[in-house]
Amino acid sequence: MNNSTTDRSLPLGGRRIVLGVTGSISAYKAADLCSKLRQAGADVEVIMTAAAARFITPLTFQSLTGHAVVSDMFAAAEAEAHVEVARRAEVLVIAPATADCIASLAHGQTPDMVTLTALATRAPLLVAPAMDSQMWEHPATQANVNLLRARGVTFAGPETGRLASGRTGAGRLAEPAQIAGAVRALLGGIDGDLRGRRIVVSAGPTHESIDPVRFVGNRSTGKMGFAIAEAARDRGASVTLITGPVALETPFAVERVEVTSVAQMLAALETATARSDAVVMAAAPADFRPAQPAAQKIKKTPGDDSLTLALTKNPDIIASLPGGGVRVGFAAETHNLAEYAKQKLTAKRLDMIVANDVTAAGSGFGTETNEVTFFHADGRTEELPLQSKYAVGHAILDRVLALLG
């Protein structure tokens, strides 16, 4: 099923995901992953090894999914359960995957329900390893991982961090949100309608230095740009995200380029858009910067109750870019929305501009939703209802796809 036809507010709406859980102390995180997949709209079935059931009960997953959990093919209510589950899967995710599980997968061995199902399925396989760093770094484990990668298996993690032993090293299970992102990226790469396309997205504010500890900026959090980047990734695009200073995690499989100033953002966008099919300028770069930033922290002077700060105009980033393919801009306004948006549409040589009133409830900086109006270069106007920023991102990409032909 093509994800581009599903409910845009549910990234995995209607997708059938099989989650395999093996015997690791991090098995408790699989419950969080299962919940996140369900919240994203997926129909999840869980299979477990006997060892996994000693760390977390099958009832936990049955409660989360509404499906019976299979851990013993001989005790399953469904005949040849491993084959039937394998056929239903659009993606098989094994999280956590132990060193023993990875070894079995690499060599076609089937000691349990998880590896048995993996051998029977035609669905893509996503593996999220979890083990002690010494086990992960062992040449045998690395050889098995390389063998599986050569066969097309996707890996999410492991991460470097605190392990169950109390030591720090590589082998920590990737966070559930990252694994869920890997599932979405994997499916987008299979049937997404932006496969083979290169999309560049800018996000967040810029900070223009007043002195080493102060800056001129704005209230942008980057949420809109990050949502667009995730939507493009979920549709199979190769995504480069140019972001100012924000407190957001990098979406899985999205290339992140961090910048601080307008000058840095412009340089990064010039490089990224040299081969892009489309650029979506969702960032809120500062219009002005201090004309002469101080080399040292500006100190308060006794008796002086004011500070005059001379500002100079920053270059207009999207207007300065020579190309980039389909060009989409944003207009975050507080009044005269249509007038200002139309002016920017022409001045910045855009194919479309996305305008929103940042003073409207649910539509300002830092919100999870947005209410926008699309102004097109051909004169058309489209008003969208208040919806999630992720759904707005898909609406933008629908128009980009139409322009790409």
C-alpha cells in the first residue's frame, strides 16, 4: 500500500508491521516502540523469543496491539504461524536484536519464532541491535552485520551510551523514536512517490551575534521545517535539512546541516540546492544583524541606562539562491497576510509561498499545528484548515510533486 494515499496525520496509517522481540534487558523499550508504531497508525503484530518473555510479558504487547503474541509456533492458534505472520508483514522489525539473533539471521538458522519468521518473510528486515560493547565490537558480530547489510538488511543503531553493565560504549538500543523513524524511511524508500528526488528544507531561526554571549534572533523552534523534512523522508526523498539553533532531534535518514547565522545558512543552502529537485524555505532567518559585533561581552556602564545597537540588513536567502528546482517559501506574518505573502512570492521568485498568521491560536511558533494559506505563482490561492505540521508538510509536498510533474 502506498503511504502517499493514507491519512497524512498518521505516518504509518494502515501499514502492517511485525515486531520481533529477543532476549535483551532493553526489551522493555520494545513496548514503547510498539506504542509509537501504533500511534503512527500501524497495525502491529508481535513475535517473541522465549528469552524475551522472561524480560517482558507477552500480555504487555497483546494489550498494546490487540493481537495475540506468538512465541512458540507449536502453541500458536494459527497453523504455520511463522509463515502466516511473515506473509502479512510489510516490514519485519527486530528490536532489540541480540548478538545471538544476529548470528542466526546471518547464517539462516531458526532456533526461535523471530528468526523463523525472518527466514520465511519477503518483507524488508530492520534490525536494531542491543548488546554489550564487547559483543558488538567482536569480529564475529561485525562479520555477521556486514553479511546482513550486504543482503539488504537495514540497521538502526546501536547507539553509544550507558549499557546494562554500567559501562559506556557502543551497543545501546537505538531510541524507539529513531527506530520508528527508520521504519517510516524504509517504507518510503519502497513505495514513496518522491523516491529518487532530492529535497532541501531549511528550518529554525538564525542567531546574529551582538557579542560572544548575546544575539539577535526570533521565536522560531524549527518544528515546521522538521515536520516537512520527515514528510519528505517518509515519501522516499533524499532530504537535506539546513537548520539554525533548535532543540530537536535529527529525523532518521535525514542529513542535518547545522548553521547559526544567515551567512552560514545561505552558504549551506547554495551547496545543498546545487543538485536539488526542490527547496522548501521554512526557516525564519533574521532580517537584520548587528553591524559591528563586539569582540568581548558588552558590560553595563554605571549611569548609562540605554544601549544603541546599529543593525544592518541581512541578504534575502531564498531570493539570493540561483535555483534549487521547485522553490517554496514561507511568510510568517502578524497582519496583512495576503498582501505581504504575494509581495514575497514575486520578489523571491517562488513557485509557491506558505503564509500563516503567527498570532492565531495553534498557528504560531512552537505549536504542533498550523493553519496556512498557499499562494501560487499562477495566481491560485488555497486555504487549509488547522492541522498538524506534519500534515501541512505533506500538503506542501503534494504541490511540489505536481510541479515536478
